[in-house]
Amino acid sequence: MATLIDNTGGLRPRHPEKAHKADTPILRKPEWIRVKAPGSATYHETQKLVRDNKLVTVCEEASCPNIGECWTKKHATFMIMGDTCTRACAFCNVRTGLPDALDEGEPERVADAVARMGLSHAVITSVDRDDLDDGGANHFVRVIKSIRAASPDTTIEILTPDFLKKDGAVEKVVEAKPDVFNHNLETVPGLYLKIRPGARYFHSLRLLQRVKDLDPTMFTKSGIMVGLGETREQVMQVMDDMRSADIDFMTIGQYLQPTRKHAPIDRFVTPDEFKSYETIAYSKGFLMVSASPLTRSSHHAGDDFERLRSARAGRA
């Protein structure tokens, strides 16, 4: 289980906004969702590279269950603009609070790590930075351009915040031409007030539709978690909403509760149910669907991107 205390050696609460909340029980994980603890030699090489470049990864900050598998393959999802988020979502283990100033040297260090790891497909995400006038859009642009310069053959997938009330932000990022623009809806609209209170469901949909309006050739991607109390009908409505926004790629994964202070798991969705969701999503017209208990936005992202391109070519 993840900790509520900062792991940097101090006693600063990781989630001060959750400290007053009552503890909720942690459900025992079923067999189909258990993973091996990380520890291979390649895993430690990846860890050292991340540390040496003074980078942050969502793999660690969000307590991703796939970190052992991905880092053993030298795949890591870089989280830019610091390790502290201005939002306080009920599902997320990323530290919340007032972030530090942007690190102007970060784009070049991310690009150096991408080149040294030999990544054919790089995934870049970030914390929410509501404190910045552009929500961090220009920093995303700098990271994209730095990777293009250091590793021109690497395809780039970005997983952005919603840029709520940041006029012109999405336009700047699209102009930098990432190969995939991802922004997660996270859950069904009826759970937003409880699970994602700082966000707006239809704003997130409009953001993804705006990407397509600006560049119809750019792949768009979004995902949700299940096991938070949503119904099957609500999940299918999200699928329809995504297709109305012309989203190409949908991911569906099991929510895993980081601590007793986070939103409780309503239930563990079975592998058969995930398979059913995948079948339904494909029938609705998505080019690519990843639906499984351990699906995460950037899990197998490189392989999925190749399948995504092939699926589009097959429809041409």
C-alpha cells in the first residue's frame, strides 16, 4: 500500500486534503490482478537513469502496478513539471499542494533520457499546474521539441491535464505535433463530483474534440477506471461520448486504491467483463481498445501505437 507521508525524508503530508478523512477498508486483490515485485537488473538500470537525470515518473508517483514489467523493458512514463499536483482527485496517489517553479532544464534532461533508453515511443505526462497561466502548455511544447531534436525517430505520446480555463493552451500543444494526444476522462460523469472534483467531464470531452478539429490526423486517446461504483450502462455512455468526440483509442482499467484515505474500491471487475467492454468498444468504432484489469494509459503504449497506425491504414 502507498504511504500518505512524503518519502523524501520529511513529515510533510503527501495528501493534506485527505488527512482528515476516515479510513476505508482495502479490499484483498484477486489472483488476476496480482503482479510480481520489481527487482531485475534492467529495472535497476532504468531506475538509475531516472535518478541520474533528476526526473519524475508517473510509474512511481502514481504507484503503477506495472512498474516492474515496464522498467524491466526500459519503458518509463516521464511526469514533467514536478511531483506536486494542484488538484486533489480522490483516486490519485500523486502528491498534492503548491508546486515548485518550473525546472527550465527538464525538457533537455527528458530528451536525453529518451535517447539513452533508446525509446521508439516516448510517453510524457504531467501533474496539473493550475498555478501557471498556460497550465504548462509551453513546457509540454519544449519537451516535445527537445525529444524531436535528441531522438528524431521516436514517436511521442502526451497525456495532458485538462487545461481548464487556460485559453489557447491546447492549440499550442497540438501545434508541436505529438503523435498521440491523450487526456483521460477517468470515470463516468455521475462520479465526477466525488472522484474528480476539480475537473469537468464535458470540458475534457471538448478538449479532445478540439484536438481533432485542429489536426484531424492526430491520434486521440482517453481512458477510464472501473470499480469506483459506475454501472455498465454508464460505461457504455462514456464510450458513445468518446466516439462523438472522434476519439481513436480507449483504455479501461481497474481502479486500485492507493491508501485508506483514497476513494474505496467498489468491486474488482472480472477479466470476462473487461473482455466484454473491449468487444462493445470496438463495435462502436474505436480504432484501438485496451481493456483489462491492469490496463493503464501508457502500458504497452509503443506496441499499441503501432497497432493504432495499422488500424487506421486498414480503414483507409
